[in-house]
Amino acid sequence: MTISVAGAARGSLVSPGRRSGAWLAAAGLLAMTCFAPVSASAQASHASRAPKPRAKAVAPAYVSYLTHAGDTLYEIAGRYLRDPSDWAVLSRLNHVPAPRRLPAGIALLLPADKLKQEQESARVIATSGPAEHAFGKNPYVPLAEGTTLGEGDRVRTGDNGFVTLELPDGSHVTVGQNGLLDIGALRRTTLTGAGDRLLELRNGEVESQVTHATKKDDRFQIRSPSVVAGVRGTRFKVAYDGGAQTTAVQVLDGAVGVDPAALGARAFAPPPGMPLQASAQLVMARFGSVTQAGGAIGGPVELLPAPALAQPAKVQDGKTVAFDLVPADRAVAYRVQIARDADQLDLIRDQRVSEPHADFGDLADGTYFVRIAAIDAHGLEGLPQVYAFERRQLGLAASATQRAGSRDYEFRWFVSRATVQTRFRFVLASTADLRHPLVDRTDLSGGQLSVSDLPPGVYYWTIVAEQFENGRFYEKSSAVRSFTLAR
């Protein structure tokens, strides 16, 4: 079984040798079009040239089927074509006068656009927050992990709502918050095994990690009202802003072919089997593009480098989970996301912030992963950086009171994780930096301490809680507090 990449002239039955030779010639032509990674300067120079329009007419594609003993055109059409009555098309195309008598070893041409396709399904492997699905025009219902979705299903997410789908080939598609995604096609061709996956993005963002295509006719496309983004194995994002009517494409690995979503009233994108180079714009890894609905495909823009966390090893032990980023050059905003896994398939929080600081509020204790990226003036999200972090809330409250009629002070404190053995350190000094302590008591096990006969003056103090749990040492200091003892 082979796949033809060009139109075929009508003729009589063709021997396998001649047909194989034609296929090899076509394969050689395809090999000449293979591309190598390009430099940033080469990709940028490509952006300055207007994309060349493709020819409107596309040569019909055919699949070559090698007959076996006992085959008939009726059986071949029934097994591999959508309409069994199209055996007559095979008869005319291949000039077979006797459809019931086919010798073994004959290469028949089957029109690719008539091949039978089988429906497949996607499995929901992660959800968080408000997430719903509906089939066709039916009302939306809550979406749960383990649900299977197919062609005609729609997915909708709300604020801090996320859904990740796993496709039959192992590809993953994550729908971000406030997203609308329709499954337009999810099929596999019976004869060739080629997959046909088409996702319609109505609003929001989808991030895709696409398994490398093993069949020439494999197709993975994400369509927005602005563009069609097609890949053959890569990691990329497509975000559609309904208000601005723009689509942003960001490529992290591999390459993405980008085409207008429509030309006039018809779709304008390469059909299955066409190389990515046939697209209006080829966007390589570490580049992105922004396209206005109805406008020309945006040229490639180099993505900003990944930013860094200011304190990557910090344990998130405060009342809220918050991150400070090192300010990045040319960044106008930042994207900060939290997930339960390093691949960010199980997202739970997402923020875009104008300053290099993001506060997510409270979060249950556990191990999480934060992904950060800088956003440029085009609105393109740059290369990401992922850090693991631990959320282990440790509340530490402290107070100081003066005993009536004396210069004695009593200090009290307590921690929220009282079930874990805790040792405390108390520091009292006459300067805010606590560099030269007047009192420095370590290895305290109780929750209070008295200091007597303090001379008049201004004092600064803090309490440090130390815990050892599950093989790790944790330390948290209270804020430095101050009091004044009058004469």
C-alpha cells in the first residue's frame, strides 16, 4: 500500500513496478522540499517577504492499493470507501472491465477524498475549575475526568477552568480558561491509518503537544476565525482574542504552517498530505505570529527568552501563594501558571500580570509546578520556564505585652502546624537589622518568653520557627516587630 502525492491520468491497470517507480519519483520530490532549522535572522528576513499565494487548484490525491487473491471491486469499495457504490468510480478510474475478476498483485488507484474514515474519541485526562461540554446544540453539562469526547462535541471553560484532552495517538490538547473549543474532526482513515484531527477554537487559548506524524496524510489542525495552524508533530499554542479578532500562534518546538482561515467563502489551508512548506507562512520553533481576522498572515516574530523567578527555592508557606519574577527586557507583561504536573497538563491557576509579581491567594498544601513567560509588545507569550515548588502553609503569630507597673515584657507566639514538633529562636535587638542582639535564645520548645528590667529605648524582635518533617528542614520567621519602652 502506498500513497500517491500527485494526480493520476486515466489508464489501464498498471503494474506494481511502474507504479512503484512513480511513487519513488514523487517521494524524491517531497524529500527535496524538506527543511532544516533556520536561524533567527533567516526567519526574520522571511517575514519581510509577502507570502506567495498557492495555486487554487490542488491535484487530486490517490492511494495505491495492491490487490490480493479473491479481491473484487465491490469488496474493495465496501471495505475502504465511504460509499460502496463507488466501485464504479474505481472501475472507470482504473479501466477495470470485470469488477469481479481481479488478478493478485495489481496496483489500483483509490481517490483519497472518497476513502472511508472511522470515528475516534478523545479522553479527558485532567479538569480543574468550571469546565463543561455539549454535543451539537445540546445544553452544556459539567465535564469530568475520564469522559470521552468525539466529533461534534464542544468544550467550554470559565475563570480558572482548564481541560486537557488526550487523543488516540498520545497527543495532548489543553484548553485554557474562558475557552471555547469545538471538535470538528476526529477520524482515522480505514485503509491508510492516517489520522484527521481538526479543532475549532472559538475563544481563548489551546496548547497542543502533538505526537510526530507517522503517516504522510496525517493531519492536525487548529482553526480560529483568523487562521488555520497545521502541524506534523510539535508543541505550540494558538490563542484567539474575540474582542480584538486576532489569533496569536507561538511555536515552542518543531514548526507550524499558518494559513488564512478563509479566502472568500472557502477554507484556505493545505489538504491532508501537503507539506507544511505549502502553507502561507511557516513559523519555526522560538517564533510566533499575530494575525488579524480577514488580514494577511502575520510575519514571524522571535519570542522573548524565558524569565526567571527571583526566589526559585522558596517554600510557599505564607497565607497566599505568590511569586516574584526577575524583570525581563522588552517584556510588557508576564504569564504565570500553576499546575499539578511539570508538563502543565493539569493546570489549576493562570494569571497575566503587568508587573513581575503574581499572587494566587490560598492553595492547598502539596507539590506544584509554576510556569512563567514574558509577553512582548505584540502580545506574544515568550519561551517558558518551569519550576517545582512546595506549598506548605505555616502560620506564625506573635505578640508582646508589657507587665503593668514594670519594665518587663512578655512575648508569646504559636504556629498553625502544632502537630509537628517545633523549636523556636527568639531574637531581641536595639536595631532593626537584628545584627547585634541583646537576647538570642535558641532551641526553645514553649510558646512564651519573659524579658525583665529592660532599660528605656526602642527595641526590635522576631521569632523563628524551625520544623523537621518528611526528611526536610523548614524555617519561618515572623515579621520584625518593634516597641518603645519610655523612661
